[in-house]
Amino acid sequence: MHRKIMVQGTGSSVGKSIIVAGLCRIFAQDGYRVSPFKSQNMALNSFVDIEGLEMGRAQVVQAESGMEIPRAFMNPILLKPNSDNNSQLIIEGKPVKNTSAQEYFSNCSYLKEVALRNYQKIERDFDIGVLEGGGSPAEINLREYDCVNMGMAELVDAPVILVGNIEIGGVFASLYGTIALLDEEDRKRIKGLIINKFRGDAELLKPGIDMLMTRLKSEGLDIKFLGVIPYERLDIEEEDVLAKKINDYTKKEGEIRISVIRTDKMSNYTDFDALNQYPDVALNYVFHKEDLGEEDIIILPGSKNTISDIEKLKENGIFERVKELKSRGTVVVGICGGFQMLGEEIEDPHHIEGDQERVEGFGFLKIKTVMERVKYTQQVERVLESDLGTSVIRGCENLKVRGYEIHQGVTVGEESNLVKEENFILTANESVFGTYIHGIFDNEEFTRRFLNNVRERKGLKPLEDKFSFAEFKEKEYNKLATLLRNNLDMASIYEIMNKGL
């Protein structure tokens, strides 16, 4: 028998994604086959599954935590913002078109069909489905269009747990207010409440919790209080919280200093999660040209709009500053859109990214990129060529590297391609390397050898330690599961799932 539970929040950034991940790990530990599900995601961070289909990274984390292979049916609708008023719409892992909010909501009937048919795969193949909502269910102006909160719960008849974040204040008001704003049928779906990210003595909350639950009971609502989750630092990827990542990840100490250029349309900043765990690395995100100059490595990250991002770098002076530092010997790395920027020019004849048809690149690599209508999405596993010469990744001969590609555009040119493929995947010279491979630094052997080359340039001895990001993530998922088990009423959560509505 398939069982389900849905986690919704009083707003964004209350911790829905992490709680879903933790529940998935608990259910998997308890012997169940479990799948996460978020019908509609809006994020610039995405992933490519084993079929080459694109999906949001939050569901990747949740699937990994649930000991399952991430699949696009876990996130069938993905919106990737291009501008304030426009997003690329991806349905069942494939890009469909660019759409405005008004056009998107006008297709709500079709979107609900997409959501339902993909969840039915989970009903068929998994013991438990853990659904995640988006933002708040109390966006009452959008209820008729909703396919991610109560609209999704209604489609699959799922009981709901509502999460509030005490860290931002007003948690009792946000929990009660969210419930009060819902219509009667939606209100009845809420079966449990959680307070998240608490710091201090939880006993101080007890009077408020008792008053809240008494009031809800007097209104005829069958809702249980499921627990207070204390704040704990977890190195688990969260959905589109780059500001938090910048604050938490910036390190002041480390023999190898790395600056990641923060661009307006930066995507897949998770590419640097593994890199930041190396003990000799100090990683920082840079917004201004004045912050550049002390690092050993500059990284140009992926971008949802490469042309507008490189033009912005020219406007704010970072473009010329990077060129100056590269001429002094600073190593420069480009990932995906950043890789395209490293070349001599980028052309957009079909106006994929906007009205501008051509832009000059940094010119660090003898390559050129032409944006095409086809979007390339695939998992990759490649072997580097046997002779890397004096390049910044020398010593990586014959190494296998794994990751995934998500990009518009084909890159061609004179620089040697360091894999046995027709299209560029990874290329390098003495102080520059660029690649389309997201997750390149998750390859511990490659990363340690690259860092040792930079250490050698600084006159430092090489290190032999390697960091297994896969093992690290497993420890964090188990740590999360323990945190939830110790602070949530798991017996009641199972009871809610078993009883349903």
C-alpha cells in the first residue's frame, strides 16, 4: 500500500526541503522505498538525471537522502528565471519555451495533469511519497491556479505537515495565520505542525505551543504538534539559498585562496560545495572588483544568461580586473557559462538569451561559442587525454571524471580538447581550464591533483589527502535523520500517513 505525506511551509526558507530530505532518509532507514516529489520548482540550480532530463537539485538531494537515484519525475515542472518577468519552462525534464507568469498560470489545468501523472509513477513504484510544497499555501490570490501546495495535496489526497521558521520571528502568528487564511477543505488537510530552526531552551516555547494547539482544537481542527527542531549546522545543499551559502562558506584561512565571481544569473553554485571542504582551501564569493587580487584561483561559474552576465562584468570592472590578474599568473577556471566566457567570443544568432547577437569573451582560450536552439543535457563520464603537458591540470592523465552538462551553445576552436570527444568537454592551458562538466570538483582525485598544481605554483608542498564528497554527504544525511528522529514525533507522522484523511 502506498502512503504519502506533504510538507508545506508558512513561507519560503522555512526548511521544507531539508525536512523532506530528512524524512526520506528516516523512511529509507526504516526499510521503505521512498521518493521525494515537488511538482513545481523555481530555481537556477538544476541537475541532469540518467536519461538526460533536467530537474531541480533540491529533489536530487532528497532522492540521495532517501537512497534512491534522482529522476526527473520527482520534479516534473521546473522554472528557470531568465529575467524578472520571464522564465524558461521545463516540463518532464525537457525545455518547452520561455514563459511569463501570466501565461504560466493560464495553463494551470495542463500543469496539474503533468503533476498528477508524474506522481502516479511514485504511487506505482514506491512505498512512501514525501511531497514538498513551494513558498506558502496561503497565497490565496493564486489558489485556483495552484499545483504545488494545497492544489497538489488535493490532486493526490495527501495529508499535510505545516512548518514554521522561528528564526525569522512570528512563528505562532505565521502558523496560525496560514491555517486561518485557508478555505475549510484545505484547512482540514493540515494534520501536523513543526517549528524549525530553534535556538535556546525549547521549554520556553511550551506555553505558546499549548495556547496555539488549544485554539486550533477549539476550532474543530484535528492537528498534532509534532516537535521543535533545533538549529544545527548541516552541510546539506539547500534550495537557492546562495546568500546563506556565502555567509556560511566564506573562509578566511587556507593556503589556496579561491574567489568565485558572483554574477546576476549565476547557476549551479553547488559546483563548489565539495571544493570548499578541502582543508587547504579558503573559498570566497566576490561581488566587486576591489575584492579581487589576493586569490590564487578565480572561478567563473555557470550562468543562465552568459551574455548578460559577461556584459555586467565589463560594466562593473571585474572583466578587466580578471584579465589583469590572469596576466600576473592567477589561475582562472570557467564552468559551463563561465567556460564560454573564457573564449574569444559568444554568438547568439537565434536570440536565445536576448537581443544581443555577439559579445567578446576574455580571450583566455582559443575557442568560440555559438548559442543554438538545442539544449544539451546529459550525464557525462570521460577520460582525460594521456598528455596534459604543462597545463594547470597536469598529472590528471588518464583520470576518469564524472558530472553532467546543461547548456545552450556549441563550443569550437583551436585549443586542445582533453577528452576523446568531438565536442568540447574540458580544455586547459598553463593557467586556465574550462569545462562544461558541472560537478567537476566532486571528483576527488582530479581536484586534489589540480590543487597540488596550484600549491606547486606557490612553492608549497603537495598534499596527499583526498576528500570524498559522496561519503561526506552520507554522514550529513544520517546526521539530519538523527536530528529529526530525536526531535519529531515520528510515531505520529507514521500514524498521519497510515490514517490519511
